[in-house]
Amino acid sequence: MDEKQSMLQPQIEYIPIKGLTISPFNVRKQVGDLTDLKRSIKSMGVLQPIIVRPIEGKLEVVVGQRRFFACKELGWENIPAVKRKLTDREALILSLTENVQIDSIDAIDRAEATKKLIEDLENEMPRSKAVEEAAEILGKTTWTIYDWLRLLETTEAVKRMVQERKISIDTGARLASLPKERQAEVAEVIRKEYLPQPQAAKAIEYVKKRPELPVREAVKTFLEEVEEYSVTVSFPGLLYKALSEFAQANKLTIQEIIRRAVKKYLES
């Protein structure tokens, strides 16, 4: 490695854990269960250093919050880290992009951090341009960014269902178009009916157009009016082969076999 390459390499230091604090621009609000991470660190060590920034005479953890807490709980005194001089915006962008890239942050934390980034960018440009800039930074479409922002317009109950992955992010975003007093109930009905995303979107639109109907009645009416909805099903190769042979022998389609099986299950 030549001198120029050496200068570009991040300098890893072992920094006392006791003196570290969490950056207010760290986008992760909950660290979750650290059991597996602690087991891995205890066995293999910290494979990737955390990133800290010096500010006002202290060091803030910008990236690697879970690793920091895991090492702290393990009783480590020092942790491998890279120091970087970062502005508030750079700290937010670094934390957000790292978590988005590895998909390690829940949808609501991500949406709140993205909103904060857009609000900061709005100091320099119109909102539409700020959204486009945020999308460019995060490697996402503007449509995706708007979906994330719409999640923040839903009730706490809906946000919790998105966080727990009981409903999809897209469904959560669409629920924001409903009055807040109807959002959670519609979400719960969609979850219980196991509606696939396209049908969930149509059900929400139907409920919006029929405000005079109670939520459950509106969704039930919608489902009765829909002849069928599509679901993608994947089968292991051998099972698919067996289904194909059975379908041919009985002059049926695989779709018809699945439809009959589901109907029989629902009637049992």
C-alpha cells in the first residue's frame, strides 16, 4: 500500500466506551434484542468499527449503536472506532444511509429521520426539490420517500402495526388518506382478511368512498363485490411437479386446485 492509499484508509482506534454518547442524529430509536449480536461479538469480536464524531469535547456514536450497546453490556472497556469530523447534516445522512442500505431500521424510525433530513434541506431549496435530493441521497424513488412520509400521518396504532410488520409499508401509507378514527380499524380488517397488497389498496379506496358505512361492513361489501384477487404462491420444484401431474390427470389447473383447497379449508 502506497502513502496516498494509506492516508485514505480510515484510522481505527480503540476508544473507551465510558466516554461515548449516542448522537442525537442517530436514526435508530430502539436497539432491539442484542442477544445474538453479543454472542457473535464475544466469539468473533467487533468485525466492523463504529463511527464516532468529536463534538464539544466529547465523542458521539453516529453509526454502530447496536455494537456500542452490545459491547457495553459485555463489559468491554474499549471499542474499535473510526473518528470522523461531521456536521449535523452529515451525521444524520451517514446514520440514515447506513441503516437504509442494510435494512436494519424499522419503517417509522426511518420515516422520521427522512423527514428530519428533508426539513434540513428545505432551508436551501423548495420542498419538492428537498424530497428529490433526499431520494437521491438514499438511493430511493421520490414515490418511496413520499410513502415513508405518509406513514407519519397515521395513528400510533397503525404505526405500531407497520413496525411489527402486520401490514405493509405501502398499506400503512395508503391508510393515511383515511380519517384517523377509521385507520386502525381498516388496518386490522386488512390484517385479519390476509388481503394482498393490491386488494388492500382497493379496499382502502372503497372505504374512503363509502364513509356512511361502518368499516367492517364496507370491507365486507367490497370483498363480496370482488370476484377474485391474485396471490403469488411459490412451490418447491418437486411439489410443483406433483401438482402439475395431478392437475393434468384430473383435467384441472393448478389455480383451480388451490382455489378448491382454500375453499375447503375455510369451510372446515
